[in-house]
Amino acid sequence: MRVTLSLLWADTQAVKQWFATQTLSKILVLFGFLVLGGFISFGALFFSNIFFFNLSQYQLYGELTAEYLIHAAILILLWLALGSSLIAQITFLLNPSKNVDYLMTLPIKPQGIVDWYFMRSFFINIFPLLIVLGPIAMSFAQVFTGGVSLLFLLRFLFAVFALVIIVNTLGGIIAYLCASMAKGKGVAGAFVTALFFLVSTFVLLQAIFPKEMTLLYRASPEEFFVLYNSLPLSNNYLPTYWLTHVVVSGFDIYAFLTIILCSFLIFISTAVQSQKIIPLYQRLKERAFAASFPRAYSRAGFLHTRSPLLLKDWLSLLRSPSEFGYGLFLIAMAIFFFLFFTRVAVFRPPDMAGKINSIIFSFVWLLFFTTAYLMRLVFPLMAREGKTRWYILTLPLHRDLLVLSKVFLGCLLVIPHIVFGVLIWFVMPYAKEYIFPLSVMSTFAIILLALVQGFLGAVYPNFLQGDNPERVSTSMMGIMTLFLSSGIIALVAYCLHSILQNGDSMQLIMSFLLSFAICVIATLFLYTRYTVSRYRV
Amino acid sequence: MPESSLAVDIRELSKSFGSLHAVSQVSLTVPTGAIYALIGPNGAGKSTLIKLLVGLLRPSRGEAHILGFSIAKQMEKIKEIIGYLPDDPTAYDYLSGEEFLQLTGNLRGLPAQTIKDRISELKTLFPLHDTLSQSMQAYSRGNRQKVAFLSCLIARPKVLIIDEPVVGLDPESIIVFGKTLREFVKHGGTVFLATHILSFAEQYADMVGIMHEGKIVHEEKIKTNSSLEVLYEKMTK
């Protein structure tokens, strides 16, 4: 316990230290995230209220459908949180920080480190789950139980705590069993992970939206119960069923089963991790150590290329499995979302305005994924020069060239998104008749976002944190870039809405957007030139 | 397990990474109360040998004992009696030097008052002045080295294992460092270090081992009139 508390104390010091410099900008960053969290919560509450209110008019059938939706939400969150926990734990094992290296040389029990990591993950994971699941559950309570009682809150918190425990323990066990296999697999490992993600997404969607579900709308009352009870999520052996039951019905045998399951998982997870952490660390360290010996890469062709800067930056991403894997992960997430959306949309065909709104919604999500991808891969490109700027900035190269090579690489990196952004409209519901405007607008927006992020990444690059793209993209400049990108997405989405809803001239709107883009890029280019000339080595 | 009169006892220790033999059948002993300096060119296997001794890597073959404790079976015991200073002592950048020392004391299970007293004692070792209250992120390599060295000493270890002890230190601190090591062995401690700085080894070590291509190619006691430079050149050619 002493070890765990000491390490948690060190974490609180890290937070304090983070706020010690550039406090105002960091408070703004935090505020930005709080606003985003509030926005997500409010959106979830708003839509859940409307949806559950409509369902409540169908009495018992409506309530059962609402319960089903809560179960589906819990299952999806469990799956996403499990994926996130797994990635975090594997990263912790494969890329141990210097702090972990240091801990390994001290006479402390492995369980202390395991407990510390568990507690830390618990605090980190609980907030996103509360933000997303909270409003849905509260809305259910308001509509179906006449208000949010203290007991309901306790049941909800119980379910969320259990969910986090299940996610962290299972994530830990799987990570400790798989980390050794994942080490050194690099790009192939990232592909296998993405494939697994897609297959499991498909299975999950089949479980949540089986074919029988479409029959529910037309079923007689007797058939309804038979069909409902035959749905995969009505299986009371599922732990997510237990959690749903606790939230919607009360503390009973399922709460007891949940406690037993969580205790069992904590016990197994602690035992596996405590036993494996040191040998696993040693084994992984050895592989990392061996990998640090000189090895031959396939010929990069620096001697023959006319764009050595571009090639260098491309290799910096390609030879960094974490960046490559993150890019694939985001693309897989985007595919998951669109698959999910295509399945949901077939059940209740909306009216014309609803169809256009759903297209715009999908369009915005596509650009959101592109922004997240760019923030991680393109925006930090200049900051990544942190440790090598003594070299690159003292070469007889014009600094404009340095910026332009990164901007150009950004444009190359979004090619998969552009292709995806065209193909997706062929499978999305209601979008087939608008394929041309949607493809043009998505291609335009993706390229504009890539250019903007490439330039803004070079304005005030965070050289000191260059090794950590996450920190770079959550710096003050990162948040400003996020806001500007959001503004561009909103503008393009508004223009698209005008074309689809009001039938406004596409040529006219594209002319306006192109003029806007030229002004933005020209301004950014000039400003970037100014700031780049003031970089210090 | 009774404590051995040999502080470090390495027998036929090897470490291979695939076809690369980083450490090859190394055998050496260091008696209690001595400073043993391992010298050798880059890539000779010094750091690998040290990492094997502190449990960061597992040996491929062979065995080693520190004060009678086996590195294969009793690593937890070994961690209690050693202080390890790596070649790049970076950890917990967001803590101040003093907080880092407190954390180390806590993790090593020292009572709060002992930690406080030890920090007060250790503070006087190097002229760190206000540096200890500043974030380690802003430390020079030398200051980082000094604080990490103090953290090694906080729990009064019996054996110090040090990789490149004086890289980045100013001349004054090198002298303090060397004298502290001498003082440490005078009180019964043992030091096992790897270094590139021949003059440091010559001045402060009792014994020296020359490592080349994973093997110990020569060992000898330091004599006041010996020239390590000539010997080193001869053995590593």
C-alpha cells in the first residue's frame, strides 16, 4: 500500500508540475476538454430524453426497448473501454517510461506497481464512462421511474464502478498474456490488431442488432416477448445483462453476481500481473535492447530522392509502430462508426430532413476522425524535430522547404481518408443520390484540414515535448488548431447542408469555399514563414 | 543466507542477443570494501553486464552473486542492498530533486524522519544550493547525475553499482564524487562501476578490469605508478 500511495503521490505531483508553467493556457486546455465533455453529456441527455420519451408511449414494450438500448450502450462502452485499456496496458509494457525502469531497480513488491497502475487507470477511465453513460441512465430514470432517486444513483455508480473494474482487470490480463507476442511485430502487429478490431466490431453489431430485431416492430404482443427473449442481449449469463439489470431494476442477485465476478477478476488479474510483470519487463527490455543494436533497414533511397526531407519524415512515422498503429486504430474506429450507423439507420427510416441531417452527421463524423488523425500524425511533425533541430536548422536549407515538406506529407497521409471519404457514401443509407457533392466536399475539407494542420503545427512547435505527440496536440497551439479545424468543419457542413437541403448552387458554394481556403492558406503560409524564421536552435 | 566476503562474485556469466554475444563467459570477483572499475571501449558489454547485475536483464548462462545473493533467484534481496546509478539517470522529471529523494526513501520503506535526516545529510555532499527544490526537468546532465547519486545513497546501500559515474560532471563534482566513493568503501561498502574515464578509474579504483568484445581481457590491482592508458591501449587493440 505504501508503494501504491507513494506512486499515486508522484502522479499528483506530475499534475501540479504540469500546471506550474504556462498555467493560463493549460487551464484553457482543461476548460476546452470540460466544455467538450459537457457538450457530449448534454447531447447524450438531449437525444436520450427525446428517444426515451417516444418509447415511453409504448408502455412495457417501450421500457423493454429502452432497457435493451441501455444494455447495448453498456456493451459498446465495455468493448471500447476494453480496447482502450488493452492498448494502454500494452503500451505501458512495451514502452516502459524511465520511471518504470527506475522502479524496477528498487526493492519493491511487484504488486505495488500493479496496484498503482490499476488505481491510476481506474481514476482515468471512470470519467469518460460517467460522461457518456450517465446522461443515458439519468434520462431513463426520469422517463421511466419518475425521477432520479438516490438509490438509482447508487445503482448506476455501482454499475459504472463494476464496468471499470471489469475493463481494467480483463485488459490487464490480456495485455500481460499478449504483450510478449506483440513486441517487435510493428506494422504487422498493427494490421492484425486492426483486423481483430474490425472482426470483433462485426460480431458485436450482429449481437446488438440481429436480424430478428427488425421483426419486433411488426410483432404481436405475444410474439414480441418471444422474440425479445430470444435476442442475444437478453441472455442473463452476460455480465453486461447483470449490470443493466442493476441499473434499471435494483440490487438483487445480479448485483451479487457482479460483486463475485469483479472480486474474481481482481484476484486473477493481480495474481497474473504480479507474477508476470518483472519477467515480462526483462524479456521485453531485452528485445528492445537487442533491437537497439545496429540493423539494416531496407534501402531508403536517400541518395536518389529529390525530397530527402519528405522521405525522412515519412520514415519517422513508418518506423514508429505506435504512430502507425494509432493511424490504423482511428481508421478502424471510423469504419466501426459507419458500420454501426448503417445498421442502426435501417430500422426506422426518417423523413427527408431527417435523412439529410443523418448525412450531415456522418459527414461531420468523417471529418472529426480525420481531424483526430491529423492532430496525432501531422500537427506534431515539426515539433518532432525537437531533438534534431540542432541538425536540421543548421543545414544550408531554406526553412520554408522544411515547412512545405511537412505540409506536403500531411496531404499524402490523408489519401486513405480521401478514398474512404468517397467510398463511404456508396454504402451509407440515404447518401447514394448525393455521391458527387458529398465526395467533392469531403475531399475538399480533408485536404484543407491537412494543409491547415501542417502549417499550424509549424507556427509555435512544442520542441520540448516533441517526443510525445499527445502532449504536442494538447498544447495551447494544439487546442487552437482544434478550434480552427472545428470551425472549418462547421462551415463546410453548413455549406453542404445548404446544397442538400435548399438546393443551393454547388458551383457557387464551391467558389466561395475555394476563395475562403486560399485566403486561410495564404495567411497561414505567411505567418508560418514569419515564425519559422524565428526558431531557435 | 550469510553475507559473503565477496561483494560481487561473477562466474561464467554470458548474455546473448540472438547471434550477438554482448557478455561472454565473464568471471570476476570484487572483495567487500573495494572499488572495482570496469573499463572498455563502446559496445564492449560493460552496460549489459551492469544491467545483468541489477536485474534489468536476465543472463543467458552463468551465475552471479552480490554479497552472497544470487541474481537469478534472490533479486529482491539484492535490490535492498544495492544502489544503482544508470548511465542516463532520467526519472520523474516532474518532481523536484528533493521530492525525488523523498519518493525513493518512501519506496525503499524508510521511516519519514530517517528520510528527512538522510536528505539533510546528503544535501551537504554536493553544492546543489537551491537546485534540489527545482523541477528535475530543467536539470543539467551533471545535476541529474548528482541527484540520482544521492538517491542511491539514501537507504545506505552496501554495494553501489554505477554505469558511467562522472559523465557530465564538472571537475569539482568529479572530485567530490570520487571522494564520496572512497569514503563509502572506507565504511565497508563496495563499488562496482563502469567508466570510460581512465583517469577517474586510476585515481579512485582499487581494481580494474578491461572489457573487450564481451570478455574480461585483463584485470589488475591499481598501483600508484601504473599507467592505465598504456595498458588499456594494449589490451583493446
